[in-house]
Amino acid sequence: MKKILLICLFSCSAATVLAQNTKYWQQHVAYKMDVSMDVSKYQYKGTQELVYTNNSNDTLQKVYYHLFNNAFQPGSEMDARLHSIKDPDARMVHNVKLEGKTVKVSRIESLKPDEIGYLKITNFKQDGVAASTKTTGTILEVVLAQPILPNSQTTFTLDFDGQVPVQIRRSGRNNSENVALSMAQWYPKLAEFDFEGWHTDPYIAREFHGVWGDFDVTIRIDSAYTLGGSGYLQNPNQIGHGYQDEGVVVKMPKKSKTLAWHFIAPMVHDFTWAADKDYIHDVVKGPNDVALHFLYKNNPSTTANWKKLEPMMVKVMDFYNKNIGPYPYQQYSFIQGGDGGMEYAMCTLMLGNGTLEGLYGMATHELGHSWFQHILASNESKHPWMDEGFTTYVEDLVTNALSDQKVANPFAGNYKAYYYLVNSGNEQPQSTHGDRYDQNRSYSISSYVKGCLFLSQLGYVIGSEKLDQTIQRYYHDFKFKHPTPNDIKRTAERVSGANLDWYLTDWTTTTNTIDYGIQAVTANQEQTRVRLERIGRMPMPIDLTVEYADGTKESFYIPLRMMHFEKANPNPSLKRTVLQDWTWAASNYDFTIAAPKNSIKKITIDPSGLMADVKQDNNVYILEQ
């Protein structure tokens, strides 16, 4: 029995060590696609060769592909979701009179056969041998001809037929601004396999997750159309349309009816393009000689705004380069297309008929996604707050930095939106899968707003300088990878030296709220005694400012014991006293101010407004003189 026990203990111990020392890995893909577009029917045919590298320790018996176009069919899961969610996306429904009442009806359910989207796969082979396939909604399941062993490669080939749907959401044809083709998620796209397994989420109009790799794409289309999208155009001399080779703009001979646009996109996890006959195409030199492409409709009412946008985006990219990390590619395209702003590899599809302010805000946000999703490729389906929230943070940061009228807290509006969500009773934890929020509004505030506050409030917790360093190190350590929530937390811990597991847990996996108050202020001879209370479940370190009757101010800092950390003084111009730390288990905290009560005018918890205290009426104590 002792010998067996010792063997068991040794085996279990060895397994634990192996689990703790598993090295990071990610799969790799190399796509080669050739597609011909029939612009009269909005249909296309293509071939795809995909070299897949299995860098995992698993032997793969199956693989899965996303067929996103299939979502745009009556009866699809996207259609069903529009019927079940409490507040369907207004762009995806229309109002219909039914028995005297106005009801919202899915636009998808009324699509005709020549208006739906589809992707049909044929002739699938693995290393030249036929493999078994099965399509279920937006997922293609492939039973492999031969298992893919760890650390080995295989080659998949297939043919595909696609139809571009009437524009419902993001991709499609002839959108509300009359852009002909917005080709997002248009090809058979291999699903991600990582340490959590396969990610085969059905497409219901939320976010995406993809495998890092290289794309070689040829698009054959009517020569009247101008294209823009991911990657670098390889044959500008044959194309023209405003693309340049060695500074020379080339015009295509009129006799050519079809052009073959050849793009290479290295180390990305997606490939997107758009096309229209009336695009104006401008190219502006950005920071580090990056070519910024602007493709927009020739519309007299909006052309001037697009021209004004161009130098603005040069400044925005420069800010992102300096405050996050250098943009690693040599081109980025702002393309009018889609039904809103949406980020893709090396480009965005965005609305183009708005005001200059609207264009600037949309372009700034979508460009920010080049860092937070298309370089730092988190799983935005499972953790949408990591890409939408972090992008919102840097968007607000740069907008304020480049504004003529700067504000002390550029995130103030986000805090108000978060408080609204809390008070509505509809908040769900940020760990909720992006597809499975009860309401679109709750999803949006949780992802964009509360995700932004994760960073702005982290600056309150560890200090603004440490937050800036955290963002830059996060980019340096995890670019071209798939970072998880724990990775941003651990980066902040490495930079600051603080223990932050409590912060990640409470903020992202629960709906615990922060609520502190000043419970009592009492005279104690020539001193003043202050009692604070923690009302909410989520603990925080406390910054507190005392304003005296003579106009002077003094600050106090109460560390949170579980952090084992002391933040640098955020306002060095004020004298600061570091008090005894506050434990989570204690709901009250007492400290003494070395001044009589009648000399104090006001006491304020968190004058910065960066701590998301959901009830702030008890954060200020004003003493009557």
C-alpha cells in the first residue's frame, strides 16, 4: 500500500508540474484563395488551399470552419435571436403593423432566395484525399482523412460557392449608403483551436475569433470597381484605381473588363474587402511611413468631411503608436462600407455619410481595434470587454489629448453609463459569453463601458504611470498572440508589484459593486475622528482629500491589505499621509485627522472620480462652520 501510494503521489505531482509548465502555443494557417465575383448576381466562386500547422499537443481527428454567410437565411440562429432578444438591433428589424399594433420583425425572415447569403463547400480534400463534411448552420464539421499529429502540418483544399446577402448586419450588398459590396467574413474560415479546445460559436451578429496566419488572395471582378481591404496589393501596375507603384498612379486600359486584384496579408487572423464603382481613393502618409488609404463614395455632401478626416487620423495613429506600441503593418484602410464601424485586419468598414465629428469618432475607435483585437487578438466572443472596452479607453484618451478643450476625466460619461446599468438591474457579469446577454444594451455597456472602466479604474488602483506602463508592456508581451483576461492582470502585477486577483475576479466575473461612504465625523479634543464604511461587496484602496477652512488641502491614502501594495501619490502637490491598510473583512474603518473639527470644511472620497462608486452621495462630507 505504501509503495502504491508513493507512486500515486509521484504521478500526481509530476502531472501538476507539467500542467503548470505548459508552454504557450497557437495554431497557424496559410490561406491561398482565388475568387471570381459576378457583380450582376452578387455571387462568387472560389478555390481555397489552406496549410494548417498543429502546434498543440493534441492529435486532431476533426476540424471546423465558419460559414458566416449562412446566418443570413430565414430560420438561421441569427434570425431566431432577433425574435428572442428583448431589444433586437434596430438595423436588423423593421416595423410591421399586425392586428393594429406595431411589431418589430426580423429582416432576415423575409429574404428571398436571391437575397439570402450562403456558402456552399464542395470537393474538400486533405492532402489530396477526400474528407467527410457536414454543414450545420454557420459551422462546417470535417472528419479528417488522417489525424493531424502534434507539431505537424496538413493541407486542406476546397471549392466554395457564395452569395452576398442583402446587407443586414456588417457584410452584404447595397447597404444604406449604397456601397455595392461589403465583403466581411465572406470565405470559409477555419475555427480557432486553443488551450480551451475548439471555438465553434454560431454567428448571430456579435464578434469573431480567428487563427493567426498568412493570406494570399486573388479577387477577380469587373474592372469598373475599386477595391480596398486587408493586405498589400501586389499588382498595382495592372490595377490602377489610385493605387501607386513607386509614386506613379497607373490608369487601367478601358478594354479590360475584369481585373485580378492580388493581395498578400501577412500575420493576420482575417481578410476583408469592399468594392464600389464610385469610390474615391486617397492615400496619405502616416507615422513610420504607413500608407493610410481612404476609400469613400463620391458624394458632394460628404467628400469634404473625408478630406478633413485624413490628417486627423495621422495624429490619432501617432498617439496610438506612442502610447500602446508601434503599428506593425505598412498600410491601413478606412473604407466606407458596412452598417456601422467594424474592425478587420488592416482596415475598417465604416459608415461615411455622417458629420465630421461622427466620422472622426468612428474612425478613431475602429483604428484603436488594430491594437486591441487585430494585434492583441483576445477571444472577443468570450471576452468582448477586452477588445471593445480597451479600445474605448484609448479612443477616449486620444480624443481628449487632441482636443482643444481638455477635461480632467475623459471617461466621466462611461462611469455614468455604468451606473445606469447597475441601477437598471439588468447587469450580467462580464464573464458572460458575448452571444448570451439578455439584452443588447446590457452587452454594449458591459463590453464597451465597463471594459473601459477596467483600465481607467486600474489607473486609480495602481497609479496612472503604472497603468501606462502596463498597457505598453501588455502590447509588447502579447502582440500576435491570443491574450486572456489573466494576461492583462498579470502584466499589471508585473509592472506594479501589486496583487490584483481580487480586482479581476470581482470586476469581471461578478456583479459586485463598489460603494464606500463617510459614516461619521466626530470631534476628538483637538483632533477629528472619521469613520468610513464599505457598503458594496467589492473592496478598493481609498484616496481621500480633506479641505480645510483656510483653503489648504491634505490627502490620505488607505491601502487595501489584499493588494500588498502602496500606490505612489497621485497628486504630489498635496501632502499625503499613508494610513494603516484596510482589510476586506472589516466593513468599517476609523482614522484620525490631526486638526480640530471646526477647522475642516469638506472631506471627499476619491476626488478623481476614477473609482466606480455606484452611490456617491455619501462620498462627500461637508461640515457646517
